[in-house]
Amino acid sequence: MEVILIKDVNKLGLKDEVVNVKNGFARNYLIPKKLAVLANKSLKKILNERIKQQEFKHKELIEKAKQTIDYINNNIIEIKVKVSKTNKLFGSVTNLTLTEELSNHGILIDKKNIYMSKDNIKELGEYTAKVKILRNIGGELKFRVVASEKEVIKSKKLKDNQAKEKEIENNIAEDKESKTIEDKK
């Protein structure tokens, strides 16, 4: 069943989009909550005319959105997080985390317009998320989850300390072996 969205619906579409949904979802949820109306020929024509008028009025806004998407598509955002000794994240990376990091880069996007393949990311690595700014303008945000520098320094110190401890243990073991050999002579 085709419906025209009256409001933005998370993970379905933006306002004034024609989407195809199951009959029960439209009848029991979207239409009663006034999130959508049934799409017919006359409403589709009215919608198309309204969209043309909006695009004509908002050309400048569209240009800024395209520049933002170009920036998002061509750059990799680094998200620094606290990690444990085993490189597991304390907490997780979510849409809100991405929104905050993008705002640090001067890009304001609502967290509802960022779609991640996983809801929460709990490991270090590289990931992608889909970003939608306007109706027809969207892109893919590439981001890398890395350990914060403090955490890297701590883990390096921990590894250095562990290496020193092993070296000391090896030296002690060698001293014991040499003493036992001397005692036998």
C-alpha cells in the first residue's frame, strides 16, 4: 500500500515521501496517528507540485547540503573512546556519538538522520553509516573508532611493565638455574 508521509517517520522516510508499506502498518499505525495519508493520483500530483516549489525556493539550502554531503563522503571521522586492556569499549558508539563528533567538525545533523548498520558499536575498527540531510541528498559517513591517546599511553605503559616483569622473572629463573648448577658441582 502506498502512503504519503505527513511527518518524518524513523527508519521509514521523511515528510512528503511516497513509501510502500504493508496494509496493516498503514491502516493500524501510520494513518490513525496522522503520520501518513493514503496515496492516490490527485494527492501525488499535489505532492509533486509542492516538492517542485520547495526545491525552487530552497536552492541555496540544497547547495549547502550537497557541500556537506561531499565533505562527509570524502572524509573519515575519528571517534576517540575509552577502551579496556582487551580493546573493548567502555560504553558504545551510537547515533548520538556520531552527531556530537560531526558537530565538532561544524556539521549539524539530527541523530534521527544517521542510520547505522548496527545500533551500537562496541569494538574498535572502521564502520560506515548512512546520512540523510534532505529528501534526495544523502551519503555515507565513514568513521573510525580508535582508543583515546591517554588509553593508548596507558596500554603501552602496561605492556612495557608486563615486559619488564617477564624480563625480571626470566633473570630470576636463570639465576636459580645457575645456582643449582653451581651447588651440584
